[in-house]
Amino acid sequence: MDVFGDSKLDISKLTEKDKAELQQFIVAESQKARIQQSIHSLTDICFKKCIPSKISQGKLDRTEEPCMANCVDRFLDANHVVLRQLETLRNA
């Protein structure tokens, strides 16, 4: 049994308003998935770069914490620059 029960979802029977809402939902979920993937990627990259050894005390040491903060800041700065450039190209 799927999440809709035994019946199949027939999109052609949806109203235009329902179709628009479904499309907006799909776009929003897609954006969430991309954000989650970016966060996962950022975490992985920064963790590998800044924390070369096993965490034994349950917290970052004095060099690891600033490294993680700098890594995250640079990643976000780079994303911001790319987004601004894409916005500029889109408006040109």
C-alpha cells in the first residue's frame, strides 16, 4: 500500500489551483533538498579540513573551532558571490 492508499493519484483531475499549489510544494521541497545537500557538503568539507584526528573529549579543541568557523564563513561568502553574479546575469 502506498501513502495514497490503494488508489492512484490522477493529477489530471486536480483543479488549476491545486496544480499550482502542488507545483509550489514541489519547488519548495526541491529547494529544501538542495539546501540540505549544501549543508551536508559544507559539513563534510570543513570537518575533513579542520578535524584531522578523532574527537576524544566531545568538543572541538582551540584550533579546530576557529578553523570550522572560518571554513563555514568562506563557504558562505563564496556562495553569496556566486548567487550575486547569477542574479546580475539573470537581470542583464
